[in-house]
Amino acid sequence: MLEKLDLTKKMEKEEYKEKMEHLEKNLGKLQRRCKELNIPVMIAFEGFGAAGKGLQIGKLIQSLDPRGFRVYAVKSETEEEKMHPFLWRFWTKLPEKGRIAIYDTSWYRRVLTDRFDKKIKKSELADAYESILSFEDQLTEDGMVIIKLFLAIDRKEQKKRFDRLLSSKDTAWRVTEDDLKRNEKFDKYLEMNEEMLARTDTEKAPWHIVEAVDRRFATVKIYSIVEEMLTRQIEKAELSLAEEGADAPEADAAETKELMESILGKADLSLSCSRKEYEKELKELQSRIQELHGELYRRRIPVVLGFEGWDAGGKGGAIKRLTAKMDPRGYVVHPTASPNAVERQYHYLWRFWKDMPKAGHITIFDRTWYGRVMVERIEGFCTKNEWRRAYREINDMERTLTREGVLVMKFWMQIDKDEQERRFRERQENPEKQWKITEEDWRNREKWDQYEAAVNEMLIRTSTVNAPWIVVEGNDKYYARLKVLRTVVAAIEERIKSGGKRA
């Protein structure tokens, strides 16, 4: 692909001025329309060293309102970034709806410079590509415009530009030893870029090759590509707006009746233990967790624990006992409420990605990303298409985490309807517990069957070998808490026994 490019393409000054006059005005208008329609935009600049990425970014932003964009220079990972999955640094740099993020090199660094420098193993390459494609697919499905620009020059032109930069002390710093090494082995690096372009050129996020030897030609082509991509997304958004009709809340109870009988129906809610047994084993388990927590930190193993369940199902009690002897500097509990105004400006997974633990730490989510396929589905807070595709998006996210060495476990706290009512009334009658019960809790009971069907489908579709669901029989709180702690201890011990290897 790249070898066949005609890099001799040029544009005369007069033609350049004429074309840019229109393009510059139109790009400003398109940016404003994207803001009005809440369309987020990501523009990734990739290409060979000295191809002019910085210069072209500078040209592009001259036509944009500076209040509506941000430029990220993506270099080697910081120490903080090294302690998270590699896509974490990009999830935390997403543009909110109506804004533009521009990346001087991007998430493709993983399969290009990192690969060339042997910072990524050959065996990890396929997983990296799959994670990148999943990342782009999730974002574009949610309305993100991803514009990927590859600036191409040949080896001779690159060497000439490097020599020119090196000839002045004011610009010599811009050329690194790694740049020179890639020029020396240009053909090898070219092959890696060819492979990357072929494997990640998709319908929703296609690559645009820019012949970048002549800078005027490259500027006009970049502007034209951005104009076309934004125009296309705006037209699509306007059409969608014209056809918009609120989706009816999804019940689908009958649709998943068989699933309901096969999962939650199998939970033996008669399981229990005495207070004496509970207190004895609880003490032992908490001591063991305390030891394991230190070992996780030493081995730099990150852990994600997600808790879901019925209202009053015992999530808070289980989390409290689980963390009682943990080092408070090494864990955090995130109680997940409805997304706030800021969070609604991003993909629904953004707020969870940004809170993922760094190596050696534990993050516990009290309610999770599964709200998308439960409360948001049942209450009609998202469209049918959005919650249906969420199963794939969630599985992809969890697979990305586990491949990067994160231990992921998910607990469903199961109680029956009568036990829930008993706990609700107990809370209402106890002044110290009244804050735990709301009118919404009572309203949700009216949709018990719908929620039960949705939960069963969720368990079926998203319980995987590396990120399993554990159904906790919770009518007896003592039994439920011990099961949670036993399960966490066993999983951490198994991970440590395996040498902390990735899933």
C-alpha cells in the first residue's frame, strides 16, 4: 500500500490559497455544528518520523475554536500509565460530546514504535490489535467520529529532514536516537506500518493516507478528509434527529424465561451458617485477605471486584467485611450512582475505565457498568440497540483487562422477593437505617420479573472463564459474606500460585 504511493504529488501556491480559503471557513462551521449536535471527534495523526505531524496539527487547529479542542502529544508511557492497561491512557483522554481531541501519535504506538523497540512481545501483538479494534468499535457505535491520518514520506525524504533538523541546535533535540534507528531500518518499520494499516482499516474508522512530501498538498488533503468525515457524521446525526422516537422500555421477560429458570432459579437460598461459625471463619478469612493484599502489591497484580444484586441484597455488608483488614492505601470502593452531567458527555464505559486500578491495587465497584443492561435497559434510559451491543462491549472491556493481568471477579447478591421486603421494612422502622431505603427501591419491586429476566440474560451473556459471575446465595447474610470472602481468597491464591500470570 505505502510503497505504491505517488509521493511526488505537489500543489502550487495559488491553488493552495484558493482551496484553503473555502476549507478553513467550512471547518469552523463544521466544528460548531458538531458542538450543537453533541458529536465527539478524535483525530489521530500517525506516520513516519519527520513526516510533519506537528506542523499539520498546527495548520489544522488554526481554523478551530480553541475552546473546543485539545491536543495530546502521545509519547512513551509515564510510570503511572505503565501501571494500567495500555488503553487506559486513551480512555482517560477521550473528548466529551461536542468536542475534538487531536492526538500526535496515538493508541497505535503499541503496535508500531513499541513493537519496533521490542517493548511488546510477539505473543501480545494479536491481543493488542484486537483491543484497539474493540476500542474504536465501541466509540464509533456510540457516535464518536474517529479520523485516522497516516502521513507518508519515503526513507530518502525522511533522512533529508532529519539532517536539516540536526544541523541546528534549536531543532536537533527533535530527532532522537530511536528516530535515526527507524530510518536506518526503514524497510522493517515500513512493513510494520503496512501490517497495521491493513489490520485496522475498518468501515467505521478507516485509514486515510496522506502523501506528505509536499506540505501544501498534505494540508489540503488533511482538511478535505476532516471536512468529509465531519460532514458525513453531521448528516447522519441530523437524519437520526429527524427520525428520533423514544424507545419503549424493554421488558422481554417472556423472551428470557428459560434463562431465568436456569440461573437464578438454581440458587439455594436456604443455605446458612450460625453466628458462631460466621465469626470464627470471618476472622480467619480477613486475616488471610490482609496477607494476600500485601502479596498482590508486591507482585503488582491489579484486582477489580464488581458487586451487583437486588436492593438490600447485602452488597454493602459484604464489601465492609471484605475490606475490614485491607491496607486502606491499597484499595478504593466506588459507589456507582446514575451518571452525572459530566459523565453523560462520554461513552458510558468512560467513567469506569478512568477508575480502574493500577498495578498492585484493588478497586471495588458497588454497582458497575452492568447498569447498562439492567436499570438503563428496563427503565428506558438507553435504546434497545445500545443495551444489546453493551454485552459485547462489556465482554471486550473485561477481556482487555484480564489480558493485561487484571484479576476480574463479579458478584451477584441473590435474595428472594420476600426477604427483600422484610429487609425494606426493617430499614424503614429503624431510624439509623432509614437512609438506606427510598421510594425508588419500592418502585423497583414492581418490576421484579423484568429485572430478574434481564439479570439472567446478563449472567448468561457475560460470565466468562476469565471474568466470571459468582451468584451469592444471600438470604442469610452470614453465609453470603463468607462466600464472598472465600471466593476472593481462593481466586487471589490461584493467581499468585500461577506466578501472577495474565489470563
